[in-house]
Amino acid sequence: QVQPVESGGGLVQPGGSLRLSCVASEDISSIVYMAWYRQVPGKERELVARITNIGSSNYAESVKGRFTILRDNAKNRVFLQMNNLKPEDTAVYYCSVTVDGLGAYWGQGTQVTVSS
């Protein structure tokens, strides 16, 4: 059973930075995608950034140039470096791990609050 575990959320002022981390609980050699999503109450969960097992990445338009997704394949970890944070980035951020042939697994989420 793959169980992603997120860490690194918290409260930050506008313009500040945070780094989220996620680790898969098992050594899975067939991870296809690792991704970050976010969700605010009353809205659908949205893709923030995704990275493949060969390092190809894509981002939501709203975070391009501010967020960077990084992946450590050897340790089944993925990071989301968030810079120049804005109040509209406030959300619960979820890590998702997609395993070839098994589908996507989700973490429990970590709260990010951007406020002065």
C-alpha cells in the first residue's frame, strides 16, 4: 500500500516562501507521476504541479514562475518550492502518487495559509 505523507505546510505572509515535502511509504520503482494538488472549501481540487519519472513537469498557470516541483527518485520524494506566495494560494495541499498499473494514491493533505 502506497501512502504518501506530506509535510511543510503552515502560515506565511504574502511574498514569503514555503517548501512542501512528500514521501511515498514504500520503495515503489514504478511510480509514473508525483504531483501536488490543492483544494479550498467549496471548490474542486486542482492540479498545481506534476512531474514524471523522467523529470518532465507542468504547472497550473496561476503558479508558473513562482512554484517549482522537484523529485528525488531514489527516495520516492517530491517537493514543492513555493515562492512569492499570495493569499489566493491558501488551500489544503495534497500529494498524489501515480503507480503504473495501480492508479493514484493520495496523502492526507497539509494546510498552507498565506496571510498578513
